[in-house]
Amino acid sequence: MDRQPEEQAAETVRQLRALATPDGAAALSRAASLMADGADAVSALSRLRAEVGTDLAGPAWGVARQRHKARATFGADADRLLFTGDTLEQAGRPALADRRAARLLAPGSESVADLGCAAGTDTIALARAGARVVAVDRDPVARELTLLNTTALGLTRVEVIDADVVDLVAAAADGVVAGCRAAVLDPARRAGGRRQLDPDRWSPPWSTVTALLDRVPATVVKVAPGLDHDRVPAGIEAEWISVGGSIVEALLWGRGLSATWRRATLVGRDAVHELTADQDPGLAPTGPVRRWLHEPDPAVIRSGLVACVAADLGATLIDPTIAYLTSDGPAANPWVSSYRVTDVLPFNLKKLRALLRTQGVGRVVVKKRGSPIEPETLARQLRGPGSGSAVVVVTRVAGAPSVLVCAPLSG
């Protein structure tokens, strides 16, 4: 850390500690009240400075704003937790942290090292699940947030320490790291505001990730969803998790916890679905476009399990390099969204526009896969006076640029 970040971190820690006092709690309550009344930032800060003092006004308003954003994800806990803008953006979903904690502790581990605790989302989930937690981070703001947040929630079996994860993993032996028999690691994958695509540039780097997986069997590591499958060590289960049609997390489960080769998990509002394979299923067969097009969930695609879904549906790929499936009938299957195909034609803007006009289609949703087109631009180009709607899928069929015009089906 150079001097300026050190000074910034020290000031942030000071502000967080001030907000954790009774006066700070009163300032946060007043800021939340002003926000609920619809006060704008300028007038709210002016009133807060007059009522609680200049030292607390700005930090209280900032945390109140973060709490407001956090309520949808953190529920009632949001009004007891402290966040900075960066830590809230990076914080994991509590429901997923609870799920990780349950699986991590299932074999009987009583102590867990949270290696890179950030704002303490995993530490909170693990402590609530009954574990003794050693929360580790070099960032003083992260340590302070974890300490204050676990204290606010009444979680006492938490120790927060300043240590280098690389050194702790290097010293791990006999399945123990930082005095614990289980670990969760979330490497930092951004530097200087930019995403680090190369795992060797993560902090800690990939060599530390693999060393931890080798030395501590009861380990779960959060990784980038785009991680190359070739990076996954033998005997390690890789899991991709989607919520609302987007991948939100990818995990590597250590050999003491691995139960399969690959896992896709879909977390829905009312249920969690899991799809697993003990070995690589290979590619699904390819065939011509039939009456229905099926778009697999991204967790299925990233986990390499499209062939498993294809087998369940009696479906084939429309192109060996494109993750769209086709079959003769609709699919009551949580892993795909289905569309009834009405027309298939080579990609030609003029002919496509004419076809949609003939069908009275004025509004389209454009999807693409394997095509350089911009969906928003094409949707504007295809907008017309008709009252009908359609889904236009721009992709490749047997290697040829093609368009599938579909009627949507909820899936």
C-alpha cells in the first residue's frame, strides 16, 4: 500500500467505528428516515450536518444509501450491517453463502478459515451455521467491516486477523490452514478497476488456489465463471450457479467435498435444481431445425452439460459450435427456455423485414449466438407498424448464418 491508500483506508476505518457507536447508530437512523421521506442528497446532508454534526453526516448518508440498495438481497440484516460502495458491489448473496456453508460444514468441520473475508458475507453464514471462523484479510477496511458486522449480528465465534493468504496456504499441512480444518477462498479478480482474466494474476494467484485444494480437502474456492475447464484439477468438482438466467457464481469444491465431475445449479424463487455428470458427456448430436428451439440455461452451457439436457429432451444441436437445441415438441424442463419456430431463413435483413411485415409483427426480441450483430440495433431496424410480436434468433445453422423466427413460450 502506498501512503495515500493507507490514509484513505485509515479514514474509512475511523468513520466505520464512529458509525458503530450509539451516536453513529442515531445518525444512521436519521439518515434512513430522510431517505424514506424522499429527501435529495443535498438537503439531506445539510439537515444531517445540523442535527448530528459534520463528522457523522457524510458517512451516515453514504451507509444509509448502501443499506437501501442492500435490502433486496440482505433483507432485514441490511439495516444492521455496514457497507462501503465497493464492498456491497462485491458482496456475495447471503442465500448462496448459506448454501456454501451448509455443504462445507456437512462432513463435520467445526472451524473454517475465510481467506479473503471482504465485508464478511461468508463469515456471517459460517458463524450462523455453527462454525468457529477465522476471517483473514490484508485490507483493514475489510477486517473492520467483518468485525463490526459480525458483532452487530451477535456472532461471537469469529476471529478477524491480518495475514497473507499466500503465506497461510504455504504453511498449511495435514488438512489444516490458519488453524482450521475447512476453508473458503475468494481470490480478488480485479486490479486497478479492471477484471483480471488470467487466474495467474488473481490475488492470491492460481498457484495458491491449487495449493489450497491440494492441502486442505474441505475447501471451496470461488472462481471466475469463465474459468477454462482445463484449469480444474483432477478430482475437483466444478459448479456453476445461475439465478434469473445469469451465472452469479462458479465454485471449485475440494476433494473432501467433491461429489461429481461437473455440476450446474439453478436457484429459482421456489426451488433449486441441480444437474450433474460424473464424466464429460461430450457434444450432443447435431440435426436440422425442428418445430421447437431450446435455449439452455447459462449454467448448463458453462458446465459443459448441454448433452445431458439434450438427451433428456430428445433434442439435437442446430450447429456443433452453438448451444441451441431443437426438438419436435415443447419442453417442461427448468434447464431450457423454449420457443416455437415459425420460420427459418438465411440471414438477410431485407427479406427478414419483409417476412415480419407480412406476419404483422411490429415488435421483436432479438437473441443471438455465434453472430456479430448487435441485438438492440437489429431490434430497432425490424420495428414496424404491426401489433404482433416475435422472437428473432440470429445464429448459425449447420455453419450458415441464419435467422429463426419464433413465438415465445415461458420456460
